[in-house]
Amino acid sequence: MHFIQSIESLKTVSKANNHIAFVPTMGNLHKGHLALIEKAKSLSKDVVVSIFINPTQFNSKQDFETYPKTLQQDKSLLEPFFDDRFIVFSPKDSEILSHKTFTEYDLPKAADDLCGKYRPGHFNGVIQIIDIFFDLIKPQYAIFGKKDYQQLFLIRDFANNKYRSIKIVGQDTVRSEALLALSSRNNLLGAKYLCKANELFFALQELVEMVKLTRSHKQAVAKIKSSLSQNGWVVEYVAIRRRRDLKEPSETDKSLVALVAARLNNIRLIDNIEFCID
């Protein structure tokens, strides 16, 4: 295993590898991240995992400063993957942020909807760092979790415009036994609210069944949003979108995704379910 913190060292190790599978993370790793790495290992023997807490994607300084920094724990969790062709890249903020001038990207309108509506500038910050990593690492594959569905869509759109040689791979969401989508944020909930958090997934399941049965998106969304609010959630959005472009569906659209973002005990959680209407 190569543990690398400088760009120059990364270039030295990675330039000989033409078929890298890349997994970007912000650390605080869990089984969801390990599933991404397993997918990367299935695609290539040469794997790069980045551990970098991206300051440009946070909407508040406090959120950035309080994000868990668990590098030693993360390295221990990655030990089963260690071999001579496994690279962990954990650069300092200053080196990455000075590598490229901050850019305002021309993102599609979908960036301003859903999470983008409540986290202005977030996706521009995400793409900023992904752009730098893609340029440095030049992977053949890049693996992202479907839990961050809107992020995956925007990264895929960005790569299609600028990095067409990189295949963006979406990995299914990993869930706990209680069906809660695994997230680094779950650790902040505390035992009391952790037991309640899977309500988000069950609300999505109910939403999907209602849409399949009634074909009435707006009424179903309104009912689920009201139900979550009555159960102690602060709802940002509940939505049905077309998978292909994240636009609101018409009556003839069949391939859909149900998405939700809500706060429980002031901890923001997101989830989604892909589904089809027959």
C-alpha cells in the first residue's frame, strides 16, 4: 500500500498505471465506502482512494471544522485492501486548493434544484475538487455512491463534457439492518435519533407505492412531506424526478427516482429510491 500526501508523490506512483479505478472520499469511512472500494477492485487492480475533506463544498465554516477527522481509523479500516497497487491519497488542503484557481462551473440547471436549493455553491465546490483529482489521477473509472444521487448525476454530466475517457460508475446504496442509508452523518444522531432515522427510507417506500398506484406525483409528495413533518422531521424536500435528467416527470415518464432531504435533531440526511412505472 502506498500512503501519499503530496501531488508529486502521487504523480510518481500513478503515472505508470493506465487503468486506475478512483474512489474519492472525505474520510470518516464506513461500510458504504468499503463497497465503493470493492467495486473499484473488481474493475481494476490499480486503485486510488482519496481522503480529503473538501472545504469548498461546505456551506458553513462550523460544519467544515466539526467534520470528523479520523485518518488513523480510516487507514486501519482500509488494511484488508492493502497491496502494492493500492494507493491512499490524503493531501493537505493547501496543496490541493493551490493547484488550480477556483472556478465557477457552468453546471446544468439541476444543480440549483433539490440539494442545490438548500446548499448554494455546494455542487460547484464538489466539482472543483473532482476536477482537480481527475486531472491529477487520470483514472479510467471513478466510483460514486448512489445515495448522493444528484451529485452523481452532476459529476457524470461534468465528466461527459470534460473527461470523456473516464467512466463514472454508480454504486448502490449500502444500508444498515434497519434499512438506514449508511452515512458519516449518522454518527452525529445519537442512539435516540438513530433508531428513528430509518423513517426516511420507509417514507420513500410509501411514496413510491403511492405514485405507482395513483400516478399522482404532487399529491403523494405532499402527503409524505406532511407525514414526516408531523413525526418530528424538518423537511427540505420530497420529490419525484426523471432519472435521466432530474427534471419533473410527465405522465408518460416511466424511469423515476424518489428523493428526500430532511433534518432530524438538526442532522441533515438524504436518501432516494429508483423505480419504474409499468
